[in-house]
Amino acid sequence: MDILHRVGIKSSSDEVYKALTAREALAAWWTHDTQGESKIGGALKFRFSADGKEIGGFDMKVIELQPARRVLWQVVDGPEEWIGTKISWELRQEGEYSIVLFKHQDWRDPGEFMHHCSTKWAVFLMSLKSLVETGQGAPSPGDVRIGDWH
Amino acid sequence: MDILHRVGIKSSSDEVYKALTAREALAAWWTHDTQGESKIGGALKFRFSADGKEIGGFDMKVIELQPARRVLWQVVDGPEEWIGTKISWELRQEGEYSIVLFKHQDWRDPGEFMHHCSTKWAVFLMSLKSLVETGQGAPSPGDVRIGDWH
């Protein structure tokens, strides 16, 4: 089972690709605490905090990098539900928009945590869109809260 | 295939249930142009516009109504991809939050339109949350734009 999303970002797919691969940009839309390097076989480490405390995170192995076209990560550490799942980003230019097709693939259990992550991904995609279009994202720990779970 | 979301709304599930069943409330978080009545076997008609023009909408048959617990709609008219799909809202109280589990069930094609609708549902769920918590939603036509498609 997959989480699917689509956003259109008023920008070039080159710029969106940079925002998915440069550490400083990932830190500016997903989470301030982003470590590692985006290169094939490398790992990116994303950590999240709330109320001043670290509350967990994800390690992503970078599987595929096609500039302005596609990024693919595999989750190698994090919540049990995420381990082994893949996150793919497909980009294509349509006029003034870069269209982002997002897939968080291969969930084993469509439980409440998957519901939560689906909504939270949408919120972070809006943060990515805002970063690229305006220079200002809403990364953790200043991210938009969607409920009792962070 | 299903679109799944979860939000926590600081409110009672009675209030959230009202926001999913009262026409005035539906008009205040989803779309201003909401017609019909929320009763078993009845139909709710949601219409959307952009740039002053009607761009389509959905007719939902109301299948199930359990106050403060559950609402179930079936799409009887609208885009071909939506017809026959079901939209279920499950509510439960957890302390100060009403937890909303949202499912848009039985999509036949996980194509680009499903990706778009998944993101757009998240945006409207945040509008629902905002309406219940603050009295102010962001319904169509003043909804948050997520790209080139409305």
C-alpha cells in the first residue's frame, strides 16, 4: 500500500530537484536536523523534535538520482512501519509548474500511523512548495501540527 | 486502493460530527456551494468554482450516520474516477482531541488524479480542523491551491 501525493510548484524542476537533494534545502522544508549527503548509496539522516526533545527520525539510503527527473530513497532506519519502504519523487515540467508525484511505497499495514503519515506528508509537501516558491518553508520543529501526534 | 488521512482536532467528537453533517458547516470548510441534506439515503451536492467559473463537483449519497462516531458517503455523481467510491469518517475522543480517521475508499486507478485528490483532501482536512478549532475554515473558492489543478 502506498501514500500518494501530487503538488504543482511554480518553478523549474531543476530547482525542485535541488530542494530534494541539497542538505540545506531539505533542512529548510522537512526538518532542521538533516545530516548526510545525497549521493547514490549514501545516507540522509532526518531527525525531528517537539517541545525541545528529539522524538525520532528516519535514515534514508539514496537509491536513485536523476537530475530534474527523479529521486528515490529507501528507509533503512526509523519506525518499524517505515523500515524497508521506499519514497519516490518524480518531477516533470508542465509550463510554469514543476509537477511533483510523490509515492511512499510498500506500507505493510494501512493502520492509523499510515493515515497520520499520509496527512503529514501533504503538510510537508506544502512546506517544500512554499520553500521553492517563496524561499520560506515550515520545517520541523516549526512544522504545522495536524493533531495530538507529532 | 484508498486515500487515508488522520487529524486530531481539539474539540469534542460531537462538534466534529456537526461539521461533517450540517450543511452550513460543510459549506464553511469544504465548499461554499453545498446543497442537500445529511440524512440516510439523502444526497449532498458539493460544487466547486475557480476564477468565478464552476469547475465541477460531487454528489454524495449519505449511507451511514452515527452521531459522534461515523459518517459514510458514497459518490453517486462527479468525475468518473470518483463514482462508486466511498468516503468514510471515523471519530473517537482521545482526551482533548477528537481523532478523525478519513478514508476515501475503492479507487480503481492509482493515477495522477488520485495523487492530487490525496493531497487536496489533506488540505481540506486542515480546513475542517481550523473551522472547528477557530471558527474559520478555508473552503472553495478560497481554498489553498496545491498546484496547477484545482
